[in-house]
Amino acid sequence: MHEDNTSDIVLRKKPRRVLRPGEVERAIAMRISGQSVNAIATALECSFYLAKAVVQSVPGKKPGRPKGSKNFRVRITDEIKNTMRREYAAGGITQQKLADRFGCSQDYVSIIVRQPER
């Protein structure tokens, strides 16, 4: 399989794209600034998979969900979760309103209200 792919590349005279060091740094900077892998691939004129491999290969440089106390989920204590469950079960309030009130996403509120009270 690999040999077939390699021979196809050679036959079509389409060499594999390799990012130069400056392009790698640009890709990492773009990812840290919040740009998508698709946007990076388009800007660097390379494949999505190459751009993804580059931004994931550098430890400590990948953006992601904030860790520890900076993660919004940490601020949602068990007491707040129980309050959300009670208010949502009582009716008259939407998940989005609860999310706005407690500073989290509606998806997270949905997960919380479906769990039993602790």
C-alpha cells in the first residue's frame, strides 16, 4: 500500500510538501492565535494533515482548554451544580439562561442537569 502511494507520487511528479522552518513557526503562531488547522493549511498551501501534524508535534505550544483554575468548569462547584439542577427541574428557566448566569456553556449545563443530584 505504501509502495503504491509512493510510486503514484513519483509517477505524477508530485513531490510531498515539506514545511520549511519559517513556515513551521508561522503555523505554530497561527494556531496559538486561535486559527483553525484548515486556515493554517490554506495560508501555507499545504494539506490539512501536514498542518495538523506540525501544530500537534510541538509540546507546550498547542492551544487548548485552559488548565486548572482557569478552566470554567472548575468554578462550577457541586453546590452550584445542584442549584442548576433544582432550578431547571422547577421549570421556567432555560439551559442558556443558566449558562449565562453561571458563566459556562449551554452544553455543559445540559450535561449537569441530566446527572442526578449529589
